[in-house]
Amino acid sequence: MANAARQAPPAWNAVGRHDVFPKASHDEIARFNFLTNLNIHLASQVLPGVRKAYDKRVDEGASPSNRREVGELLKRESVYQFWSSLRRNTMEMRQQNSRAMVFRQLPELVDKAKKLNEDSTSLQLNAAVETPRYMSAVDIHCMPGGYHTEYCKDDIAAGANYDSGIFVTTAGMLGRYSDGGGQALVEWLKQQAENGFCPRRILDIGCTVGHNIVPLAQAFPDTEILAIDVSAPVLRYANARASSLGISNITFRQENAESINAEDGSFDLIITCMFLHETSSRALPRILGETHRLLADGGKVVHIEQPQFTPDMPPYEQFMRDWDTRNNNEPFWGTLHDLDLFEAIEHAGFARERISTLGLFAVVDEELFPSAAKAASDSEDFGRKPAWHAYIASK
């Protein structure tokens, strides 16, 4: 019982509110809480049974040498079918609950965002920016219409959906504002400052609603920040969200990361956070090339991603980490993690000896989320745990 209590996630009611955050009804809150607890249950109680079934197959003589062969074993196991089906359904139900909540009050949310964005020079949209096919071809993360679809004039639905629902998938492990990744970057930057690295201009590529860049803006208010994304609905929401949180040093701009309108060497720090796996084999080299072009001498690029699949990673873990490729509309997920990112970054122009990696764990307010922080450190959910690898390239 003690272990179960320790892993209980915080209630969805603890999520951080701001002026454009959707208002939830009693039933919507109950659904969010149910789904959050179901995700924890799947990770802590059902997933171990999948491993037990796999180990039993191995004990009986199976010897899979790669993740494809692991999949051939597990797809015949009822416990894996049960876990996988429910995990997919929690994502679909999360999206539908958020979507219904947002659409119920969309005119009101749009009006709030318009007022916050009115006469704002920090929101720069460009209708000429085309949505890349790697975004438009699938409903990424099972979000109907993806992050780019617009349902009305000045739409922010995709941003509101994402902002209100991510708490469910992460079970609160990213904190009140789902910004644990950004808070981890702040901690890292404070350590770098002790060695004299203090970026004056920062670029965030693939910012979505600004979860990970807002903590940097709050921690370094004198730093000039550009946050880009191709999706207008999430940028409108991001700018309104940042404004309502008192942020004034971020410019949100609609741009394709494969060709960014900025001068060579104009940023001291460039970051991506769980973005590279959302791209494609053709786009990735171009984006990495842009980071090299735009980075100033003495600057750093930080890519926060899931760990790569290496020969040292067991085939079982590779298969489980690849679940999102097959079941969560993440077509480039597995491909990226098969790549040698060190080699890809080197091809972009960075010297191999100036590329490194470090483990990064979400920084969460443990006073507010003690059980979630403890659960995050005790369990593994192969892709959902807020622990990443940061790939750092210096110029």
C-alpha cells in the first residue's frame, strides 16, 4: 500500500491556470483524473506483467536479437495487448476530453487570446509558411487535426487542447505548468553561468505553447528570446499564455525550422525540446544545419530528446520505447532513435569533440508534487518518464 500511495499522481486541479487556460466542468475534471491515474496504473501495475511474459518466453527458449523479433513475441501475449490497447485509449480519451472542453468554450477563449495579443509585437504570424507534410500527414499524438489545423478565425484550439491535456499523459511529473523540461534547462544554465556562459539571445525551435521557454524567460528577464513554430494556433495561444504570465521578452514567430529568417551567428543558445523526433529524414539535416549557421561563436545548441537506440540497449527496451512509432502517430520516433545523432550533428558543421550528452531530469516543485516526483524517479514507462538525454554542441 505504501508504494501505491507514493505513486499516486496529483489531481488535475493542481494544473497551473492563466488567462487563456480552459475552464473545466466537474465531469471533465473527473475524466482527466481518471485518465491520469489509469496511466500511472498501467505503468506501475500492468507494465511489469508485460516484462514477466517476455522473460517467460525467453526462459522457454526464445532469443530475439532485435526489437522487431521482440514484437513478434509480445504481440501474441494478452497482457501486452491489454497494456498497449489501454495506453492508446488513454491518449485518445485525453485528446477527446480536452477537445470537447475547448470547443465548448472556444469563442470565449479566442476572445481572451485576441485581447492579450492585440497590438502585440511579440506575435509574428506568416500565412505564407506552409505546414510540412511530416506534420500534416498524421494526427500527431492522436490529436484530431494535429497542431496546425484552424477551425475559426484567430483560432487557438490546438494550443488550448495541448496545454490542458499534457498533464494527463505525464501524470503531473512535469509540474504545475508542465514546464519541468524548461525548469531543468534553467538549472543547467545557472551551472553554465558559473563558467561564464550567459546567453544574450536564445532561439527555441518548435516551441508549441511555450512550456519550456517561459521558465527561461522568467529566470533571465534581460535575455532576448525568439520562439518559433509552424503552427499559428499554438503560437497565438503561446503568446497570450506568456503575456498572461507576465512575460515580455519572448517573440513568438511562425517559421519553418528548415529555413529560419535570422542572421548568421545571431544566437548564443539554441534549444529544441522533444522536437527532432517530430520531423523527418529530409528535414532533420536542414534543421541541424540551421542551428550551426545561426549559432554564434562560443554558443551552444541543446537538443533534448529520448535516448537513442544503441547496441547496448536491450532489444526489449528498444521495442517498448518504439511503441509511439506504431501506436501514437509518431512516424519518425523510431527512425530518429536509430540514427547516430552525434554523426548527424557533426555533418551539420560541429566538431565531433565539441558534441556531448548528459542526462536531464524534469525539475518539479516537490512541495506541490512530492508523490509524482518520487514516482518519476522510481519507475520507467519507456518514453513517458520525464527523463531525457540532452545533446549539446558547442561552436
